[in-house]
Amino acid sequence: MITTGRSESINAFIKRFVFSLIYLTDFMKQVIANLKPVSLNTKSPLEKQASEVLTPFTFKKFQEEFARTTMYTVK
């Protein structure tokens, strides 16, 4: 069980985004956009697209792996 204070905090956070006519997808986009702005390391269209569809955690992992691609040697 969570404490009353924590429950009220979560409830207040959600109320900033939710009203009776909002779709769940729009709600999630608003929440994700407000959690953490992402910064692009390259000008790659792939990285830009990934930033729009991945969660911040997953996008960070993607960027790490994407940066490693320049280290691979193809023979």
C-alpha cells in the first residue's frame, strides 16, 4: 500500500493532464513529453524517429547502441 500523501501526489500529477474528453493516447503523449525532453546526438532521421516513438529510457539505450555503430568494422 502507498501512503496517502504519495497517493495524493500521483493524483494531482494526473489531474494536470486529464479531463473528461481526453483520449488515452493523447494523455500518454502529454505525460511522456513532460517527463524529459530528449536531445539528439546526430542528425540522423532514424534517431529522430526513435525519439518520437520510444520511451526516454529506451531511447537512451538506443542512442548508446547507435553511437557504437561507428566503431564496427565491416570486411
